[in-house]
Amino acid sequence: MRPARVLPALLLSILVAAPVRVSKADELAQIATQRGDLPGPESAEPLLAYIARPKGPGPFPAVVVLHGCSGFGEHEIRVALTLKTWGYVALALDSLGGANTCGERGGKQAELVDAYAALAYLSVQSFVAWDRIAVMGYSMGGAATLYAVERGAFERDQFLHFRAAVAYYPACDTSQGGMTVPTLVLTGTRDDWTPASACQQMAAGESDIGITRRTGKDPLVILVTYPGATHAFDVRRPTRHYHGHLLEYNDGAAKDAEARVRNFLQTTLGDARDEGPGSKP
């Protein structure tokens, strides 16, 4: 695993190479003194993250962004900057310290722990609406997202809780679907890494138009399945095979998913102009 000090250099190289807008309000921050995947102080490395925030004092609603098994990279930067343009503080975690665990098992638990560390960090920032923070994850991070808000799991022992959750192409096979907050799941029918069928079972049904809504005692869970879309359908890279799995950018699915996420966050978190319980008591 690469040491934590690599992230500043990695972040700089990404920002220099990518056509993205960065302001002085964006920064690299230490979220916790130790990442979730490190058990003892003798090997502890800090949990770092990239923060993108809108102009002004806030308080703004916020989103914690969890990466996939390949680790923190340009995709997470772009996601954070997009969220920023929508009016949200975005905190993109580096839970692997620059490592890549795609050829191994595990990682979800580490991201889960790190997600709640990020929630605690954001909740005490003056520019963040402490009670309007969502979690959004991709692939391995998507699985961690589901587990972070599933009833009776990790969240029951936490003092702070997320307001909403978004999971892009997560592994749904270990989730029962009983979420504590509104949850949006986005996946493709050609995903051969984290099959949509497991998410359909989690959501208790499927629909011909690719949208399933689970209602009842639990908050609304929305599953959107995109016909023909593969794993990582929103990542703008050439079609490729990675660890034996097909990854292909799908413009239609990516744009539709982004629009749905924006609407979902607006519905569940609101924006900085909303009045009510957003500021510190």
C-alpha cells in the first residue's frame, strides 16, 4: 500500500491533467488520524480526502464520496466538482491510501468506517449543514454505502446518521434492502461484476422499464437498471476488460443517472437556500 503522503502528489497530478475548475475553497484535508483498514497505531496512516465546496459561508448540505476498489482518482475528483456546482460540499475519501484492491477481497468494511469518520468531520464544519449529509459510493464504495445505511447494521451504533444514500453499481448480494434513509441504486443489466439481479432481489422486484420502488415500513428505495449498461458505465474511458470484467462508458445511462442523482439529492437534502434545521444549534 502506498503511504498517505502520496495523495497530495496524486491529487496535484490529476488536477493539472484534467480540464476541471478548482478554487481556493477546495482543499486536501485530514479527516481522521487513522484509516479504517489499519488496526493498530504502529501502522497508522491518516485518512485523507479532497474537499470541494461552493463559494460562501454556507451552511451547505454535503455528500461523502466513496471510491471503488481501484482507489481514489480522477473519477472521484470529477464527481466532487460536479456536486460542488450543484451547491453541495463534496468530500471524496482516499480510503485505500493509493492502493488498488480489485484483485483481492475486502475493502467495504474499511470504507464503511471511513464514511462515518467523514460524517463526523463534516458535522462540525461551520460551512456544512450538519443534519443534511448524504453518502454516495461507486462499486465497492457503493456496497459500503448500502451497508452504511442498512437498518440494524453498522449505523445502529453511530451517534450521527446520513440523511440519504446513492449507490452506483454496488454488490447487493449481502444487503437485505431495509434501509434507514432514502436510497437510490443505479446499475446496468450487462454488469458482470456486480450483477443487477442481486440488486433487483434486494429491492424486492423488478420492472420492465428498469425502475423498482420499494415502499412500506422502510423509506423509499429506488433501483434504476440501465439496459445494456456495464459496470462503471459512468466512467469516461475506452471500453476495456478489467480483472475479467467488461467496463464500457454508456453516455445515455451516465447522463440519466446524473440527472436522477441531482434530483434525488435536491429532494432529500435540499440546497443552501433552504431554511430550517440546516445550521448549527
